Amino acid sequence: MIAAAAENNALGKDNDLLWHLPDDFKRFKKLTTGHKIIMGRKTFESFPRPLPNRVHIIITRDTNYTVNYPDCIIVHSLENALELTQDEDCFIIGGGEIYKQGEKFATKIELTRVHTSLEADTFFPEIKDSIWKLNTEEYHSKDEKHKYAFTYLTYSKI
């Protein structure tokens, strides 16, 4: 799983991100390019167009849902999405409900912890120390391009 979440686990509001962090976008692109990314329909629809050089696996309950992009696959459950990834590295990229469902299948979390608490309608699940071990952390201070300080955290399942 890969996400950026505030200290109160806020992810977004009204199907949009709560911040603009260019260095986090670069990291997301670096980690996910060339891989399959799994997301809910609302997350997919929040993009202006599919992200380049990634296969998008979009989960929706709507059996009539379609998109007209070659690198997009529609499925109707997280389990169906994971079947399409087999032994490949893939990333669950949201939203909140997909993260909740995906935690039991995930082996790693790449989390950008944004050092603020904001009002939101979508949240990342609580990371429990009994399930996840913090492996690395890298702090990024706020600056002229980043309104908030943040820390890259990499967790692995215990």
C-alpha cells in the first residue's frame, strides 16, 4: 500500500487531496511506475487521466462501469484485483475503503506522514505496532514548495 496521510490519518476530502507536496508526488511516481496500481473507482476518477506507465486496476461494484483507456482494467472486488497481479509487485493506492480491505493482503506500507491534522472524509487505517514494523523513515521539512513538513515511513508486516 502507498499513501500520504495526515497525523489524524486524513487522506482526502470531496474526492481530492488535502495538500500539494511535489516531492511526495515524485516519490509516488518513482515507486509505482512500471507496476500495477489498484484503486477504487472514486480514486481513479479523481485523476485528470490515467497515470503514465502503470496498469490501473479499478475496483467498482458497478457492473456496467467502463473506461476507454488501454491500461485500465475494471474488476469488482479487491480479491479480483489481486488475482491479476499474481507474484508481481503492485500498489494499492486508495481510497480509504480499499486501504481498509487491502491491509490484510499487504506486505508493505509506503506512507508519507504529513505533519498536520486536517478535516477529511476519507482516512487511512490505523497502523498497529502489533502488525507492522517501521523499517525506515526520512524527514522532509516544509519549504516554499511544501506547505507542510512530512516524513516518508516504510513499514513491513511482522
